[in-house]
Amino acid sequence: MLQNANLVSNVYFPRLVLPISAPLSALIDFLVSLPLLVLFMFIWHITPTWGLLLVPVWVLLLMMLSLGVGLIAGGLTVHYRDVQYVLPVVVQFLLFISPVWYPRSAMPPKYHLLYTLNPLSGLMDGFRWSVLGMGELNLGALTYTVLVSVAMLIIGAYSFRSMERRFADVI
């Protein structure tokens, strides 16, 4: 939002376009890297299953979750400039505690509930199951992920809309 301050303050356009553009550009990167994934699946002799049909569902849920968080962060960044400096550090920290690097099976059973509290755990397990055929789908974790993704998108859209009215004044 701050990088496009001249657009926000001078010209009226749907300001929601700015935060939506970030996940869409990440989606384009994902689509460009898909042929590389297919190549590696072939090299490592990973047989595709019907679970690959669920990959668009996982991508949609990930987009909803990230857009919701991005809308909140975008609105807060306009009003509180320090958010733009704190957010990369927080994201770096969250990367190391997110289930991107390790599956549920790598966790001791006593930490499975803590693992499941991260909404990305259901998505990452779904991706692993769909693409690699590893692990199993935990319907409880997936339900939680769907609920959190939808809630974050709704909360993000509502908070962005409520903060958007004052963007031009603050920038």
C-alpha cells in the first residue's frame, strides 16, 4: 500500500486490487513451477494419483488464508508504519515453525494438537498427500483449515474496508 501511495491518494480506484495482486503474482509463480514439479515427479518415480485433482482446492484455501492475512497487514501498514519492518521478521520466524519443512509424522504424538493449530498444517498435509502420496488426510485438520481460511478472508476484507476510508488521509 505504501509503495503505491500516489495511486491511493491521488486517483480513485478499487484499493483492494493492491493486496490482491500479491497472492495472484505468487499464483503465477506457482503455475510456472508446476512443469518442474511434474519433471521431478517423473525423475523420482512418483506415480500421480487422483489426489492431484485436489491441488486446486489446496491452492484456493492457501490463497484465501494468505489474502486474509495480507488484507489485515496491508491496512495496518498504512496506519502503523512499523508493521512493514516487523512483518518480515515475524514471517521468517513463522516459516521455521510452520509444517512446510516437516510432516505430521515427524512430530511426537503429544505435539500433534499443537501442530494442527497451525492452519497451514492441514494444507501442507493435503499437498503432500495429493502430490507425493505421503501421509494421510486428517479431516479434522482440514476442516479447521477451511474454517480458519474463510474466517481470515472475511475478517481481512472487513478490516481492510474499515481502514480503507482513511488511507488517503494517512498516506
